[in-house]
Amino acid sequence: MIHRSSRRDSRRDSRRDSRRDSRRDSRRDSRRDSRRDRRRDSSDDEDDDDAVKEGAEGNDFNFTAVQVVDRFCEVYGSKSKRRVEDALMVFQEDLRVTRLSSGAVVERGLGKLKVLLGEESDGKVEAGKRVFIESDKESDPSFSLDMYQEGKVPGWGPKGLSMNCGECVVVLYRVAKNKINHVWVSDDEDRLAANDGTSKAGLMASDTWDNVVAILKDSIKGNITCHFSNYNLTEDTAGLGIGSSTKVDTFKL
């Protein structure tokens, strides 16, 4: 009787010890797996942070001055409830507006532009002629010289910001990091905007173009290429007789 009781106690103790060891091993394995998972998650988070940082430092979407300015004109002429917010998105907060002829800065920041955008526009705005200016050096800004006829100007006047300007205006935009950071405004004394037939030769012979060239040479370090378009003049550039398009005159500066 005593021997049977002893064997029974021994088996019970053995089973208890086995279950205790099993639970201990299970807890130890669980803690080890948890630490390994935390380390792996931490490593993944660091990889994600690096990817975000690399994405912020390496901008894969470099929009040209033409693309940014066209977006501004599109929004300016719209009736959207987000007109103000969408238009301001294409400008740097430290925007400067300067008179082209004198170099005098007439506006700083977005305050007055925001007020102007709060007023309803007369509708579609667009340049009648344009020179797109680019560099072969990626870090350089790009420029768009736009010549607006009266009633087609997106918020600029010969002396600065102006709502529904009744004059022809010439505007030079500088774009860096996908935003407009400087705007030069000018009257149309050389009649580049007013004259429907303005040509590349006429543009390059003007005082306005001389002022533009001085700015370009001061802002661009690489080789400069200019693309002149007069949207009032179209021709069958493909030679197929199936439609017309604006001819682009490309030249080096």
C-alpha cells in the first residue's frame, strides 16, 4: 500500500514538474519571439523612415515653369470654392513681386495675393505669347515670360498685383522646387503683347527682352535654352493638312 502511494505521488510530481517546465519554456519562447518581433518591427520602421527621408530629399517630380504657371492661370479663372487655396499652393510663401524695368520690389509674401484671389475673376486668362526658358543644369530654376493682352491677365498689372487689369501686361515668372518664388511685371511699351504678329526677332530687339536676359544670366548657371511661341499664329507644322498648331522657335541664349 505504501509503495503504491509513493509511486502515485512520484507520477503526480513528475507530471506537475513537466507542466511547470512546459509553461516556463513556453513563456521563455514567447518572450524571445516578442523581442525578435520588436527588433524586426523597429528595423522596418527605420527602413520606412529612411524611405520617407529619401523621398523628401530626392524630388522626382520637377515641374517646369510653364506647367506651374498654366496651373495658376487655370485656377485663377475658375469658379471653384477652393480657388484661393489651390492658387496659393503654386507660390512660395516668401514670394516677391518686382517691377521689371526698375528692379523695385513692390510686394512681398502672399498676403495681398490672397486678398486678390478672394475676388471673383472675369473668367479665362491666358498668355497670347510665351517664352519658356530652361537650363541644362537641373538645380537651376526655369522661367516663363508671358505676354497678356488686356482682359486676359491673371491678377497682375504693370506696377504689381491688379484685379481685372485693363491693360496689356508682360510677366516673368521664376519657378524653383515646383513653386513660383518671384514674379516680375512690366507694361507693354514694346507692344509685345498688343501686337498679334510679335515674332522672335521682334522680341529679341526689345528693351523688355534685354531686362529679362539680365535676370536670366543672374539666376541661371547652366546653358540657357529659350522656346518662343506666339499662340495667335498657327500653321500646319506637320505638313499633313489635317490641322494647325503653334510653331515653337527654339534658340540658345
